[in-house]
Amino acid sequence: MTTSENTPATVSTKTKKHDTEDAIRSATEYLIATRQAERALKAGDHAPSFRLPDHCGVEVASDILLRRGPLLLTFYTGMWCQACSRDLQAFESHRQEVEARGASLVSISQQTVAENVKAHTNLKLGFPILCDRGGRIAAQFGVRWSIPELLRDTHSKSGIDLPRLNGDESWTLPIPARFIIDKAGLIAYSEINPGQSGSSPPRDVLPVLDHLRKLRAA
């Protein structure tokens, strides 16, 4: 009979993954309870303008992007959130369809530029991840939230060291969210997802972009 034993490294990896999942679950439950997602900007609101460095440190301005056409904007929590990373990869699979409709696709994260470089490379993205240090732009969209002190130790012990990953001590994060902004700067579509999973498929934004293209052509 053959027996198998977990090595210390394997046990440690499994434990860390379990701790990370627990930390995310606890934070998600808290976030849903605050009902903050209901206070985020919605369709019909004016979108804040922004000017942020991308994963290469190059400044990207929303005003310039909107001159070309609509902007599909996502808010990204970080590499440690597997559901959020899968969401970005799903958008990458539809990027050419988005761009064919005259729209730009960008993601905003509170991670440092260095961490965004890792995410961009590991996820093999063809669109930029912008660095919103401290979550100033996330706050203007109404999607920045603060992790309470009672959950910060849980995050740290699980390896989610936000002060290091985000380069500041605010312990804030963006709620995973999607916005489509038209050329006039108005939000045409918004989807706020405090559950960090269960978002609608990225292809569901394509009809919105088709509608905006018809309006431009009219």
C-alpha cells in the first residue's frame, strides 16, 4: 500500500491559500453589510476625469482616451484576488471586440506600479493597469472602501499585506466595478460587485458599446 504525505511546504501553501480565502470572505461579508456599493456612481452620472500612471509609469489621461471614443473602465482589487484576476483575463479575451467598437479598455488598481507590472505580465493583458495610489479616483467613483481594523490582522497573516502591495497605510481597496463612459463623460453603464465574483460576463458590455456607436453615427 502506498501512502502520501504532505511536505511542510505543501501544507504551508495550502494553509496560506485557505487563510487568504477566509480573509477575502470576511472582508466581502463586511463590505456587503455596509451597502457601500449602493452609493457608487451610476448610469447618468458624470464620470470624474483622471490622470494616472500605467504599469510602465506612463501617464494616462481619461480626457485623451475619451477623444477617441467610449471608455470601458474596471476597478481591480489586486493579484491576490483570484476572482478579480480572472475577470481581467476575461476582459482581455474580449479586448479586440471592445476596441473594434471604437472604445478603450483600462483598469484602475490601488496597487503600486511595480505590483501592477507583475499583474499585467502574469495575466498577459493587452490593456493598461493604472495606479490609483490611496484610491483617490476610486473614492470619486464611490467604490473605495476601508478594511476595518478587526480584519487587518487576518489579511496580514494570510499574506495580503496591503501597505506593501498598495504603497500606503490607508488599508483601502476599490470595490470590483465596471463603468462605461461615453465621449461626453457621462456614465452609460455601471456594475458594482462587492461579492468579488458572479459578475456578468464581459461580453455583456458589448451591446452597450454598440448602442453608443449607433448614437455617434446618428
